[in-house]
Amino acid sequence: MDIDKNVLEEKAEILKAIAHPGRLCIVRRLLKEGEKNVTEMQSCLDAPQSTVSQHLSRLKAAGIIEGKREGTEIYYSLINEDVKKIIESIF
């Protein structure tokens, strides 16, 4: 059973995106607690808002999270089922 090279590349990109302690923390927290905004996630990383926003951008570009605007805030949620399984299995 051969796996398409494109599928392997897609899965590798997902793993690369979560293979950073900060992004792993964000994804784990979203899985455990549900939607969060940038300010709520700053405590997870103990990092400036700009750093958290950069991590969120990377996760969003990889199709792992999505953002939903409510007024001036954007609330992020975990949408990738593969990542949910990965996080559940390693924690």
C-alpha cells in the first residue's frame, strides 16, 4: 500500500507546524479549553502578543486552526482532526 507523496508532504508540514513548544502549547490548550483569543493564549506562552500572533499565523496557514472574529477580537479554535489525535496521543 503506497501513500501518495503529496499526502506525505502534507502530513510532514502539519508535524513541522506543531513541532515548536509554543505552538504545541497553543494547540493543546485549544483542544482542552476550546476557543481562545490571543490575550488568553499569552499566559500559555508567557510571550508578547506579537509572538503569539506569529505562532497563530503559522498554525492557521497550515490549516490547523481557524479564527472567528467577534467585534475587535479574533477567537481561534482547533479544526484539524489529525492534530487533535496527535495531541491526545502524546498528552
